[in-house]
Amino acid sequence: MFTGIVGSAKINRINPGATGWELIVESSEVAACVNLGASVAIDGACLSVTKIEGTLLHFFVSLESIDKTIIKNYKAGSLVNIELPMQPSGYLGGHYVLGHVDANAVVSNIKKEEQAWFLEILVPSPFEKYVVYKGSIAINGVSLTINEVNGNYIELCIIPVTLAKTNIGSLEIGDAVNIEFDILAKYTEKLLIKRETNHV
């Protein structure tokens, strides 16, 4: 489990294979404190460490994960967000993020103001029900608060520290992002469906 409070890293190289890809990420900070098999979130996708080589972390990415995430767009040198799992003794600064990407979404507009950026995201229609004003959402693994909802468009206010520490600051209109919706919304939906079914 993660919190959506991330750091940044770079893709060193990608080795495509028949059953998946080997993704090699450079992060001296994370490489120094993880072991083989550890879970690490890359742009919000939970991956397991398969090899540690100095400052390089190796991950295996399944074909399903490639299909459902923006990993398929990565190139050597791409900037990614990276996060270690939440520690029970630490601060929960964001919200509960599982590292299970629900869908890709598209950046439809960016307003760059002096004190913040306002990012507009087009949410795929089947997931519109999970977005609420002032609710939580993870974009490329970054915990953010929904500033405005207009149909299946959401607006997010991105403050300077987030722009500086993540790859959100490198996004452009038309870019795809990983999106994970609040798990509490999904559980609530499931409970309500069961309740309605039991009352029929």
C-alpha cells in the first residue's frame, strides 16, 4: 500500500520480451533501501524488484500491466515517479493508493499560473462515477485532490513542490497518464450494489 507522496527517478533501459518487459529504473535513494521482491510503485503501478545492480532497480512488467498503463510509452531517459510502500510507523500524507492502475486518462488542458498549475484530465466514462469534488485521486501515482468536476472532466491544482518533485511538471496536453481511483469509492459502490440486490 502507498500514499501517493512520491519522488522521481529515470528509466535506464527497457528489455522487451515475449511474456513481458524488463524495466530498469535508476534511483540511488530507493536502490539503497530495498531488497529483492520488494514492492515499488512506478508512476502508480506496483511492481516487484527482481534485481538490484548498484543504483539500478530491475522490474518485470507483465503484458497486462503494459497494456493498462503508460509503461508502454516509456523510453530510456523518461522521468517517472517512484514510491516505496507506506510504513506503519510513518505519516500518511496522501491517501490510500494500492498501486493498481485502473485506466489511462488524457491531459485535456493545462493552465500554468504563477503559483500553481491547473491540470484538466479527461476521465474514461466508465470511471466517472468514482470522481467527486474534493475527493482523492492518484495521477501517475501522485496523490491529488479533485478541484472541480465537470462531467467526466476533472481539474486538479498542482502546487510548485509537486511540479518540482514529480513528472507532473513535464506533462503536455494530449499526454496519457496512469489513473487510480479512490478504493473507498469502489468499495462503497460494491456494498451499495449488494444492498440493492438483497432488497430485490
